[in-house]
Amino acid sequence: MIMRTKVLLLALAAAITCAAKDIKTVVLKTNPVMHCENCEKTIKTNIRFEKGIKNIKTNLDNNTVTIEYDADKTNVENIIAGFKKINYEATEANEADATKKDCCQDGKQSDGCCGKKSNDDCCGKKNNE
């Protein structure tokens, strides 16, 4: 009985060790710029099916996508390739990107995924001013 318990504990310990995952996080910027709920939905709906993706968070304020992934199953290059499948270009964001709005750098909104400019940019100014 003691031997069986030891073998069972050893097997359990091995299973736990094998199941330990290398979860990493990457923050990405997209082009076209993710600027609306449709952009968020498109990204979340499609990228979640890429192998190894664990969690996706989008932030419209700074136009970033934060992805948690299993590094044993995928890497940043594969995730970026997944964005290409849905006609987005993705690049790793730097710390400054996480705290500013792209469209407010020059006071104009980019074309974004909809391919249209609105009458008002994201900063509240008229595009024709």
C-alpha cells in the first residue's frame, strides 16, 4: 500500500511538472489602427483561435492589444502572422505606446479599419480645421 501511494505521488508530481505552462504576455499595436468596437470584435473573434492564445485584452484608448499566450505552443511571430490573416499588421508596442493615443499625436484620426475618416477626430477637433 505504501509503495502504491509513493508511485501515485510520483506520477502526480510528474504530471504537474509537465503541465506547467510558460505563459507570456505581449502588447501589440495594429495597422490599420484599432479605433472602434468593430475593430475590437474582429481582432478578438479571430485571434482567439490562434494556437496557444490564452487571453486577449483590447484597449481603444491607446489602440493596443494585450495577448497572453503559451510560449510552449506559439511565439510573437506566429501571433503577428495571425493578424495578417485578418488583414491587420501587428507590431510590438513599446511602453510609450501603452500610455498615449496615436490619433492625438498629430490631432487627426487615422483611416482605421473602416477606411473612412469621420468628421471629428478622436481628439474632438474637426478634420478640416
